[in-house]
Amino acid sequence: MGCVSTAVAQHQRQVLGIIPSAFTENNLVGETCGKEIKVATMQERLVIMMELSDAFIALPGGFGTLEELFQMISWAQLNIHSKPIGVLNINGFFNGLLSFVDHAMEQKFITQRARKIPISATTADELVDKLQGFRFEPDLALSKLKWSPSSSQKEKLDLTLHL
């Protein structure tokens, strides 16, 4: 991510880093280009990213990238957000993953509508064009769900041990 943010900053574009404090406290990230928001947890990071972003683009990466990609896809499927989600499939990096998603759709674990949520392309220009043309198609059954802070917060359990 450091290379991407540095390149963006060098082209006088806005950079916003949303970084869990555990990473900065343990010097796991370098100096941030642009504005930085420190958060307590990875989940808080995802929520802020969802709120502040116009779209999401996954670049080749590891488990963290995949986790965040699928979190945003599932939130779109549940109508928590309606923002475009792109997969930059450089040199076929995501071919196996995209084949797996197609297989899951063929096996009826993913609907055809949900399969359209992640948009893939092999070049940045092609992906941006596709993202700009994206039109969200909500699942009518899931569009009835109401997502608000009050409905998503669970009551705290009393886990006190009484002997």
C-alpha cells in the first residue's frame, strides 16, 4: 500500500490512510502520505473505508486484501452499501479466485445478481471505465433489511462467573 499511496501523492492526488493503531504503535507501517485516520480495530477501519469511499479497488495482495474485498462484496450483497467494487486482475493474479466465484455461482451458493458485484479488469483504465458505468442492482428480498447502528448492535452479555 505504501507504493500506491506514494504514487498517488506524487501526482498531487488525495491520499487517506485508515490505519489500526496497533500497526503504527509497532512500526509496522512506514510514514503516511497525506491524511491519516487512526482506528482501534480492523472492523472500524472497514466501516470508515465504506463510509468515506466512492468505490473500492482490490489490487493483488494477501489474506487481508481478500478479507476486505469479500467484506465489501458481502456488504453490497446485503445492501449495506451500493458502491462499485473493482478487482484489478494484473497478469491474471485473480484468475483462480474469479474462477472459484464462478464455480460457487454455478453451484448456486452465489446468485447471478451477486456475482455481478465484483467487477474485474486487467488494466487500471479498463477497470475505472467499468466502475464509472456501474449501476447497483439491489436484491429485492434483501433490500427490506434495515441497517442502522441501533439494529446492528447487540446487547452485551453478562459473562460474570458466579460461584
